Amino acid sequence: MVYKKIKIKRLLSDPVSGQNIKVNGWVRTKRESKNVVFVALNDGSGLANLQIVADPGKFSELLLKDITTGACISVNGTLVESHGKGQQVELQAESIEVLGKSDPDSYPLQPKKHSLEFLREIAHLRPRTNTFSAIYRIRHAMIFAVHQFFNEKGFLNIHTPIITASDAEGAGEMFRVSTLDPKNPPLLEDGTIDFSLDFFERETNLTVSGQLEAELGALALSEVYTFGPTFRAENSNTTRHLAEFWMIEPEMAFYDLEDNMDLAEEFLKYLIRYALEKCAEDLEFLNQRAAEEEMSRRQEDRYELSLIERLKFVIDNNFERITYTEAIQILMESKPNRKKKFQFLIERWGTDLQSEHERYLVEKHFRKPVILSDYPKEIKAFYMRMNEDGITVRAMDILFPGIGEIVGGSQREERMDQLRRRMQEMEINAEGLWWYLDTRKFGTAPHSGFGLGFERFLQFITGMNNIRDVIPFPRTPGNADF
Ligand code: ATP
Ligand code: MN
């Protein structure tokens, strides 16, 4: 007899009774009586388990004993219509092989609800749960959709370096890359480390952004994007920060700030539409999960809309576009500011916005995503294009409900003299960035770009409150297990 190997999702999407098939997967549960054994098998291809039915008379007791929650088995059998509740078809087992036993007493994933905190401690096993397998599948679909979106538009994907000698943000919260002996590094006369003896003969770090190199791409290839890991050694233990996260950074020549906003809005809506279309089953599950979790939150912290309603709401509405100056006006006059309910009160034009302010604008004032533009130059990076007023720059941040900033972008300063002036003012080392400045010297062009934090976006799509739950192996302060 020939058994055709097939994934459970594919099998269930087009079940034909009578076919002889082979499935492999992990046992979620086993129920047995004198006359029959039922096994719920999952291979990660979808939420639904395949019900395996075995006649205990046909199999050795020893084999059946090894079929426990967590064990990995391979089953050959015939697909038959199911008379039981909850499934259309089931697999009548002809032969079963236990590929990997699992000790039922010490297996951490029991068939019950586990807390997310506990699951983070067993991140090596959590993809075997419904919640995390759904998140992994959505994450994959979104990666695919990102590439599809840009490919359809004719953007080129470029890989920007992970090890760099420049600090794109000038923020200095970076992880050093070095092969020097930490116990005995070579020193200069003044006692500082002599990096000229290091691997790259200079000080190097893990990148905080691929933007500067993406700009080089845009100024030759017109429209490019990078999608890679970025690293920030900021010691912020929040639900929105990781030390290692993935960022999508498109960079476009001949785009002004308006064009940049249009692209970002179209991009976000495209991804959400893709998720609603292609991940319907997983989203339905997470929708239910989020609804249950909402019930345990304080009334005033609850969302008015369900997860899926929020996704549809973003697609159906134009993002509100206002300037930083207008936002400050709104915030200064807002109730939480007047009643001193904000942790950081807004007292004057020029202060940086905190996540609480961003969320107020999105969730309370406008009740839709907001694009804030034209920030004071003091709170933004050196490469953003100076406005006529000489005090604001062509920056734009996109703010989302529940998250705050999800996208940060700008029109870039393409004029050499302005750029040099800003670098001087902000004490950015121009020598190290000679290659960046060269693009302004040789055929400069107006250009723009933005960065979408992939995990922040996934938080929005999946409704997960903690960013640690939307990346397989989160890296946070004090945490690099797995
Ligand atoms: P925040 O003020 O929220 O820390 P940022 O101003 O440092 O963000 P940018 O430097 O503009 O953010 O980075 C671009 C995008 O990358 C952000 O809009 C956000 O989506 C994402 N991002 C930034 N820092 C992190 C982080 N530590 N973990 C996960 N995503 C991040
Ligand atoms: Mn930050």
C-alpha cells in the first residue's frame, strides 16, 4: 500500500474520503476507551488538529502507551468521514510509528491554558501551542507580504550590513562587535582601548538601522528597501522594546514627505488586508483570545473594537495627518494634561512626545491612526530635511492604537551645505560618513524613507500586548536564552 505524505492543513482543505495518506505531527491529546483510541495530531500547518482513530486490537499495548501528549508520531491510514463532533474527517490508522517519545509527566505543555509569562520561559516549546503557532504563521505571512508589496512596485531589496562602524541615529546605544581579549585589550597611551588592533581595525557595532546604506541604494536604483535585524542596547524594559528587532526600511529617490506618507499608509493597509485575507483562521483565533484577555483588564483600558474590527477600521479610514505643532496644541489643551493625568506633562512646544501622548492622540482624540509631521529639529536625527522655518524638519511618525509609534521616517536632507551644518551642530563625525556625504556631492536628489518596526506591527496585527510574544526568541535586557 502506498501512503501519500501530506500536511494536515492541506489535507483538511480538500479532504477526499478513501485516500491513503501519511501524516506526521505532535500529539496534542489522547483519549482512549476499551474499543477505540482517539489522538489529536498537529503538525503546525494550521490550527486544526487531525483526529486519528486507532483500533486498540490492532496495535501493541506498548506502542499505544508511548503515544502521549508531546510525542511525535507518524501515521499511515485511510481518510474516512467522521461521525464524531468537531471534525468532518478522521484518519483510520493502519500503522503508527512513534518517532519521538515524550515523558508525559515532565512535558511542560499540558493540555490546559498556560500563562504567556510561563510560555516565554519555554520559548523552545511554545510554537507547539495554538497561540504561538498562529503567531508564527502570521509572522511568516507578513514577511512574505512585505516582499510581495515592494516587488509589485518594482523596489529592489538590498541587504544592508549588520556590522557597521557608523551610528545612524547618533544615539550611541549600540552593541560592540570585537574580537579583542576583554581581559587584556590593547590600550592607547591615554588608557582607552586601541581599536586599530581589533578585527576591523576600528570600533564596530551591530547596526541600529540600515537607513544610511539604503540611501546609497536609492541614489542609484531609485527605489529600494531593506528588511533586516537591528540592534539597540537601550535598557528599556517596556512591552514595545526589544534589543534585537526586525525593521523594514524603504528608501526612495524623487519622493517628498507627502509621497513618503502615501507610501507608508498604502503599505500598512496592504499588509493588514493581506493578513485578513490569508490568515483568517489564525486571526479569528487570536481575536477570540484577545477578547478573553480584555475581560481581565480595567474597563477604561479596554478597546471599544475587537482585534479584527480594529484591523478593518485601519483599512477603512484615512490616516489623520497633522503637524507636531498642531499635536502639541491639542495635547496642551487635553483633559489628561490639564488634570495632570499624564505622567509627562506637556508644557511647551519642543518637548518630545511619549507613548502616552501618542496614544491619546490616536485612541482618544482622533480615534484613528495619525501621521505626525514637521517635528522640532532638536528631537530628530541629523539627516532630516530642514524646513523653511529653520526650526522644524521634514519628519513623520505614524502612530497606531495600542502601540504609539509604529513608523518613523522623513524626507532626507539632500543639500550638502545644510547637511554639513546640521552634522556640525549635532557633533556628528563627518569624516566617518564621507561616503554618505559623497552622495550629496555627486548627483544628489530629493529622497525620503521610513522604518517600520516589524514586531510593533505584528503586535497590532495579532493583538499581543507584549512585543516578546511576537518574535520567536526575544532578546531583552538580561535575556538571551535559546
Ligand atoms: P521609540 O521612541 O518608540 O523608542 P524610536 O524613535 O527609537 O522609537 P526609530 O529609531 O524611529 O524609533 O525606529 C523606527 C521604528 O523601529 C519605530 O517606529 C519602531 O516601530 C521600531 N523600534 C524602535 N525601537 C525599537 C525597539 N527597541 N524594539 C522594537 N521596535 C523598535
Ligand atoms: Mn527608541
